[in-house]
Amino acid sequence: MSHTDSFAEVIRKFLPSILKKTLAEGGTEFEMVEKIDNAFYDLARTKINLQLSIGDIDSTDAARRLQRVDEAQSTGAKLYDNPVY
């Protein structure tokens, strides 16, 4: 993953492995959706940290965005429906 990859490109790269692993573990459809949702939260945090590290955003903006991702995850908001980063 590079900082030039779009969010959708990153998801396309990792989605097959998430699905295969969940199925191999005998996971349910609900567990697959939960893992995909968690992957979105993790990728949003990674994107924010990459933006901070290359200077696209400052630490105050990064902290605000990370807090919004945490709040979204705690309430169950779907990042692909309502991006907060």
C-alpha cells in the first residue's frame, strides 16, 4: 500500500484475503461484514497517519480525524457510507 493508492484501491487489494480467511475459519456472513468494517476503520487510521507523516495534514487535524474514526467505530457507523476521515 502506498500513500498514492485510493481508499477503494486498497480495499480491492485486501478484500479477497479478508473473505478467504474468514471463510477458512468457518466464519459467518455477519463475521465477514464485521471484519470488512474493521478493515475500513484500520485503513482510515492508516491513511490519516500517512497523511500526517508526509505533511499533508498537521497533528491537530490528524488527532481530530482519528477521534472521528474512533467515534464512528464505537457507534457502528459505516465509513464507506459516511467517510469521516
